[in-house]
Amino acid sequence: MIVFLVVFVGAMSDAKSDLVFSLAQSTPAGGAALQQGNSTAGVFDIFIRSTVANQTFLGCDFTLTLSRADGKGGLFASGINVLMPDSSNPDGFIRGTFDGGPVSQATFSTIPNTTLTLGTTNTLLARLTMTTVNADVGSYTMSLSGLDAIDGGFNQIPTSPAGDGSLSYSIAAVPEPSSMLLAAIGAGGVAWRGRKRLLKAKA
């Protein structure tokens, strides 16, 4: 029985922890709608963390896919590797992903020059910028897939997405100049009436 427990505990200590990938909208802040027709309408971040402290980490892969492949829900215009810029693939995103212009699916794969250690706090791994030029107003989603990671000994590390690995976002129309002008005139009128009342009260 004691021998069994020793073997079991030893096996547990050798087990790899999960690496958890998650998505977040960085800009516009607070999950606000992206502006239609903007070449840099939104920024989306991919984070990575371990389920335990001090997990060695050598590299990872992921694919981020938009729910609309035709560009009507926006397209990824560029992507940068934030956590491991000095890697075997400095861009992180597989070469060619953005060569033909904005894409509906971005694939990331990189191995840094040195082993990193991850903890239980989210660490920014990569960042993508979205264009909404030729996009339609509406609500859309993006999702993570193809998650993969290895440790310093090139051993597979179990990976999983946070939640279901998807993120919802929306695209809104830019207010027409005439609407903005009417709103400004209305606000100015309210301010003027308030000032007149204040002056009368002082008289």
C-alpha cells in the first residue's frame, strides 16, 4: 500500500498542468462596438496561463477564426507576438498569414529562444488588429482552436480554452455627420437655456 502511494504521488508530481488560452477585446474598451469602415477598428488579445505556478513553457500554437469568413464581420489585418518576440518565428503568426491582406483566420506558432515559466495569472501572448472596412453592422463571434503547447523538454502540455474558447463582438455604424450636428445643436441649446435661467436668477 505504501509503495502504491509513493508511485502515485510521484506520477502526480510528473503530470503536466493545463495551459489555458483566453480571448479579450482590448479596444474599444469595455467591449464597446467596433466602428464600421475603420481600418484599425478593434484590438483583440490572446492570453495564456497555467493552472499551477511555475509551469515551464517552450512554445505554442493556436488558430483564431472569425464566424464570418467573407469579411462582413471584419477581418484580421495584422498580428503581433507579444510574449515571445525573439523567437524562431519573430512574428509568431505563421509566415504568409497576413501576406495576402486581411484574413478571417489567423494561425500562430512560435518557439522562443529560451524556456519561459508561466504562472496562474493571465499573460498576454499575442495581439490582433481588426479592420471593419466593407464589414456589415451586426453581432459576431471569434473562436480559438488548434491549441497546442510544449515544455522545455519538448513534452506535450495539455491545453484548453477558457470557457468555450469564443468571444462575441459587435460592429456599429458611424453616426452620420448630420445626426452628429443635430445632437451638438441640441446640446448647445440646452446649455444656452440653462445659462439664460442662471443669468435671470442672478438679476
